[in-house]
Amino acid sequence: MEEQPKVSLIDIYEITYEPWWLSMWFKISLIIAGIAIFSAAAFFFYRKYRKKVEMPYWQKALADIALLEKQGFDKGEIFYVKLTHIIKDYFSRAYDIPLADKTDTEMLETLKHTQSVSSDMYQQVRAIFEGVMFIKFAHQQAATERMDADIKKSRDLIEAIQQELKKSKQ
């Protein structure tokens, strides 16, 4: 019998072959990608569900008046539309009176018949709202002076009402 030559098997890979998905660089990059995805998800959930700190309605009204003052008084009608909106919103929140959908005249009539609004406060609000009629017929110099005065009146009115409401709560 003849002896057959021994055929040796030759490995295709090195003895220490390691698939790429088991290599250290892949595991590290997978961990980094997981941390990045988790961080992005946590950031978006935080932004979506965080509690927004709202300032009190009276501070918001004062801030809106200050912003209106910074914007300037280029157009009197737009100025008074914004100012009356701020005052309506303030009175709506301070006295729980629905004023958002009312005209200026209806608002004044509602405030006149509201027990919680004093006659002095009503007169101050009425004086501010009369500025709308004044502005239509006044020249620019007088209009600017009137708007400055109404800004100051509005600020003083809100601060006076807040003082009155604090006293009534105590």
C-alpha cells in the first residue's frame, strides 16, 4: 500500500482572528453612539416637559409696558392698541373679569359696574383710554407727550392696584 501524502489544512485567517463586530474599536464607538442618542433624547424630553416659570400677571404687564416704551411711539394708534390690550389683560387677571373680547367702551362700562374696581381706578383707566381719541387729532409733539404720560399712568395704575390687592388679601 502506498502511503498517501499528508495534506495539511491551511487556515485562511490568522490564528487570532476576531470579527469586526467583536473588536474593541466597535464596542467603544457603539458606547459613544449610545451615550449621544441617550443625551439627545434626554435633552428633548427635558425641553418638552420642563415646567416653565411664569412671572405674575402684574409683573408681566409692567414688563410689557416697559417693552412698549422701548419700542418707541412711531404710530400712535398701534401704541394705544397695544397699551389697551395690556391693560385689558391685566384687569382680566387681577379681577377675574372676561375683557379680552370686549371693545374699549364695553370694557369701561364693565369696569364701571364692577364692585371690586374703585371709582378712582375707573377714572384713571378712563383717562388712559381717552388717549386713543386724543391721538387721532393731535400733532406728533402733543401725541408723544400724551403717550409718555399714559405710559406713566399705566405703570402707576398697575402698581396701585397691586398694593390695593395685597392689602385686601391681608
